[in-house]
Amino acid sequence: SNAAGGKWVRPNSLPSRLGLSVEGLYQNIVESQTPADPVAVNLVLLSFLFRLLTVAVVLRGDCDFLDDDEREEITKKRQVDGGGGLSDLCVRARFDSPLIRVCLFGWRGPGVTLRIGPSSRVILDASYVDDQLRIGKGVSGVRFVLERVASGGYDVAAERWRRVVGSRLIIGKRGFVGILALASGLAVGAGRRWLGGAGILLAALTTASTGGIIREESPQQEV
């Protein structure tokens, strides 16, 4: 699951310690304007206190299929585990910076969409695919299993990434930190030092945040 959810789904992650529970973890494969090059969209859904607070994390990436020479070169360079090298379904995914939408009172409630964290680039292979199951593998040998969701309620959840990507206002890390700093200053000026301190702490956490991206998967390092 970490291959699709990053730090958000780790048992001892900060969201987990804060009481956020994982409601869903999805990976959508969407056709692009160039059908030969699909788009991968990872989606993590989290909630707190019966959806009083909900968080949707979206990682969108353009994919390119690797040719025979590229697969052979990567196999030799990275010493791919699992035998048989990389399949002809192997792609290079170039993910944008994570989008994080936080809402109150459910998924359709008022909220804010943030863009926090670095872009990333990974190599992903699908060692097995059928109508219901896809077994993925990174070149480091890490495997993950994805099952096609059934029709009905699950597919609605899997499509929630579209609302996040389509947000009219997306606030970047600097803008969000600036808003927090201003709000903290106003709170301290009004005598609410505890609230101002909380805002400063949140600003510091935001500044250090990678948006759930594991740092080893940097734009310069394919994993």
C-alpha cells in the first residue's frame, strides 16, 4: 500500500497518530489525449471523528511506456528483484506535487485545497494484470496488489480525485504558510497566544512537509 499511498498510510505516520483513519486507497489509470501514454492518479482518503474532518490526497502523474532498451538498462542498473526483469507494461510515471483537500462535515463540505510537497518520478511495472486484479512492482522489488472496485458506492469514492484536481482555488505551500503566519499574529495580538502558537506549529509542520512523498523518490532518483 505504501507504493500508492506514501507516508499517509503508514501505521506510525503523523496522520495516524493524530487519529486520521484511512477510508480508501485507489490508483486510477486514465486515458490521456495520447491513448498510448496513460495518466496514473493515486488517491488516499482519510477521515476524523465520523467525517467531521476529511482529507483527500491526490497524486497525478503522466506515464510513458519504456522501450526494450530502457527496460534492459534499468534492470541491469537497479538489479530488479523478482526474476524475469521488467515487463512490456513497465512505465515511467512523472507525478506532480501532491494536492491535499481538507473539508469539514464530509467530503462535500466546505474546504481548502493545498499543493504541498515535491514532484516525483518513479518506475512502475505490472507483473500481472487481469479483469479484476493488478499486481504492481517497483524496480526496488516492492510489490503491491490492486483490486478493481465494484460498481456502486466504491467507484464514487475512487472518482473523488476529480473534484480535488478541479478545485477553483489551489493554495501553494508558501501561500498557506503566509496565511497561517498572519492568522497567528492576529491571534497573539488578540490575546489568544495558545491559538497563535498552534498556528505557528502548523506553519512549521507545513514548511517541513513533503505532502506524503517519500524523500527517496525524488525527481532525480528513479525507484
